[in-house]
Amino acid sequence: MASYTPTVSIDAPTTSTGGNGHLPPHRYDGDDFGPPSFDLRLRRARLGLVVGLTGIAMIFISFTSAYVVRQGLPTLDPRTNVLLHDWFPVPLPRLLFINTVVLLISSVTMELARRQAARRALAQFSSIPGVSAYGKDEMSWLALTVALGLSFLAGQWMVWRELAANGFYVASSPSSSFVYLLTGMHGVHLFGGVVALLSAGVASVLRRSADSQSILVDVTGWYWHFMALLWVYILCLLEFVH
């Protein structure tokens, strides 16, 4: 009797089939999934992210070292030629802690967007019940993350205004200078994450392939989580290391 082997055609990178003619099952664990070519692109993107985050981490490690060392160094008063201790702890506004909560919530919404994008990419490779090929939920989570990120940055600006109103300017003392330096550098890097999120939204509007969108959202998501953890570290440094 003549045998008949069914053929499965999908719009995805070529993959090998098993002996029964069906595509091998795709795995999904929230991080890696899909055919080998997609996994390779995802790992390369994550590797590039790790390299970039390593550089950012080294910058803030150097800031931390300078922050700790400077606290114990006296300053020579040119008028009296006397060594003075000019490090005065800066009282942190309460708004700073509210901003922290906002950023942590945005990390949760970012993770939801990342997982939704991963499910969309998975739907592109195989038909799985309950997985939609449309990104309405993902766009909602991304939009909410952007709104929360901008709220955090606006809150940081208000913190700076409150510090200035209380007499703590950038050049008031070494301690206030470090507060502006650490929070400002973090804000600049977080704004870069906001730009990446907007790029992901534009990619969705332009209907780029789901796998490309997933890689962009995945890398941005891990970057956003790193920014949230980095902020918690900075806050603890400013609050407890005196």
C-alpha cells in the first residue's frame, strides 16, 4: 500500500522534521523557544546586552568607590589652612521612595510585556491554543511601562527641585554633588530604556515580524529590570552608607 506523508508549511526559518513528518515541538519556558535560528538570534542579542550592562555596572561601581572614599577625606580650608570635614548627609525627600515604588511596578509591567511578546513569537512558529498572533495586550503593557517610566523621571525632577528648595544644590557640598550625580546618571540610562520601549512600539505599529519584536522587547525588558535593581542599589547607598 502506498504511504502518504503529510507536509507542514509555516512562515518561519527552515527546521528539520521528525520521522513522522511533523515539526519537532517548540519549547517555551518564558525565555528561549522556537527554532534554532531564532534562539541563536536571541542569545546573540542577550550577549550584546550583557556586554553593555557590564560597562554600566563598572561606571556605577567606580561612583560607589568614589562616594565611599570621599566621605572620609577632609578638605583644606584655604582661608585658615585647616583640614575640615565637609561631608554632610543629604536628607532624602520622601518622594524618592514613592518613585522607587513606581519604578518597581513598571518592572512588573515590563515583564508582562516581555512574556506576551514571547508568546506572540511562539504563535508565529506553531499553532498553540490560547496564543494570539496579535499584540494588543503587549502594546498595553508596553504603553503602561513607558507611562510609569516617564512618571519616575518626572518624579526625579521634582526631587531635584525639592532638594534645591531646601538649599542642597549640585555644588553645595560633596555629598549633594554625589546625590545629583548618581540619580542623574541613572535617569539618563533609564531614559534610554524609554526610547527602546518606544522603538518596540513603533516596530509593532509597522507590523514587523513577531520574532523580531520579541527579541527587541526581550532585550529591553532585561535592561529595564537591571535599571530597577540598579536604582534600589543607589537608593540603599544614599540612605544607609554614611
